[in-house]
Amino acid sequence: MEASFEKTIRVHPKDLKALSVRSDFQGWLQTGGHLSAILLNTILLSQAWNSYWAIPLFLSQGILINCLYAGVHELSHNSVFKTKKLNEFFGRLFCFVLLMGRDQDKYEHYQHHRHTQDVNLDAEIVGGEPFTLASYLLYFSGLSYWPGRFKEVIRLALGQTDSWPHLSAIQFKTVHNEARLMLLGYALILLISLFMVSNVGLLYWLLPMFCTKWFHNLQNIVEHTGMPHEQDILLNTRTIKANVLMRRLLWNMPYHTAHHTYPMVPFHRLPELHAKVVEALDGRQPPTVTHFGFQRHMIRKLIKEGTSTYTGQDISAY
């Protein structure tokens, strides 16, 4: 999944080779830690429903689940584990939880790396339509995301091809079958829930996840929004300054410029790769923002100017 962009950032091949080594131990440490956090939070939430503690635990449950997408992203690169089948297994598991197909995500993410910020070819772009303040806040909240996610899975399962021009016929057949299996799985969970008169899936999975998509959007929106489609990765991708907890939750994806420059480097080596990037830039940081700093900038821009496109020429750090 190598990006087809000019590399103005050069890391010595010997350093890059060392940084690109995958590790099952590091994969289990991150994956096991994330899943254990969800399990522990689920237990605590189950004990707290009749107290005020239920509110923060409900929110943290959804945040932990939504942040599984950072894992999906890395698993799609097959860089979390050295053992390929582990990347496949956990990638499919996480995607199922997030109501998305692993094969679809891999195909679309490949296009994203090859055509970053090209509104015609980047399959992950929100769209070419300008944001207004209202549409941006709606998108950021995540409330408009989940209906679209449901609709997408259903349309793929029905074999409607018109919305996926970036997929070849063979690729579409793969994601079509994948979507059908996903719907079968969700129907089975629904039937079991109805048979057992259980709302566990609703209370500990779906509702928290639906209510906290905004947290994942803190990362997802910032990575490229407002950046132009240029051949220089320094112009189309941002690095996000974050604390150690955020970096852990997001599988080191705040080091996004480093990731786009050398996508084969696994998540646990991205801090070191970022240091090499800064060294290659003679001590300068790549375009860098904070999660909330970007939101302040974007909202102020929308209030002042009325609209803002998803792609553009705004490459400033703020």
C-alpha cells in the first residue's frame, strides 16, 4: 500500500529496513490492551447503570469501540502482527464491530494512499461539496455517519455497483459477498437477542458506539481536511500533536505524515519514524496541529467565510 507521491522526506534505507520489522509481541500488546480495556469498561459499566458513574463509563465505552478503527487501519496494512493471519482475523473482527467490511476498507484505503485528497479518486474523501458550519458540525458529531454506514452495507449486499467506481468487478464481488455475510451475522445477533430478551448488544455496543463517533472524528477529520491534492506528502497530510493516552488509543496514527510517507512501518515504530522525518527536515516539524486546535480553526473559518471545501490550499499549522 505504498503511496504514489514524491518523497521529499528521505530516511536512510538501513534505518527504514529496521523500522519496518513487524512484531507479534507488539501486536498482541496493543490489540490485547485495547480489547482488555473494552472488557474492563464493560464490566464497570454493567455495575454502574444506577449511578452517575454510568455517564463517563458509557462515553468511554463508545470511545474505546470507535478507536478500534485505528486498529482496523493498521491491520489493513498488515503491519500490526508479523503473522499475516492474525492481521486478517482481528481486522475482520474489528470491522464487524464497526459495521464495515474489511475487504472494502482495504480497497478504499489503498486508493486513499495512492490518490490522497484527489476528490475524484481518493475513496475515503468525504466529498467535494463545501462544508457549511451546520453540515460540518453534523458530520463531526457522527450523527450523519451511521445511517450512511447502514445504507452502504445494505447497498453492497444488494449488489448495487453505482457508488463504487473505484472497485474492479472482482473487487466488487468480494465486498458484495462480504456485506452479505455481515448482514447475516447481524441478523443472527438480533435473533439471539430477541430470543434471550437481551439488550446487551444495544447497551454495551451499539448505543455507546453511535453516540461517540465524534471522538474518532477528532483524528479522522484532522488528518487531511483542507489539504490540497499535491504530490508532496508534506502538503496533503498533517501530523497531530497528542498526549501519550491519545496516541495509544489511536494506535500512533497522530504521526500521520510519517505514516503516509512510509506506510510499511508498523504502528509501534511510528514515533521513531517521526523522529527520522524531523531529522530529514533539518529539525523542522511537518505541518502539525492539535486535535482541538484544528476544530477551533475550522469552526472559526466556517463562521467567518460561510463555507469551506474538504480539499484546498490551507496547509498552515495551528
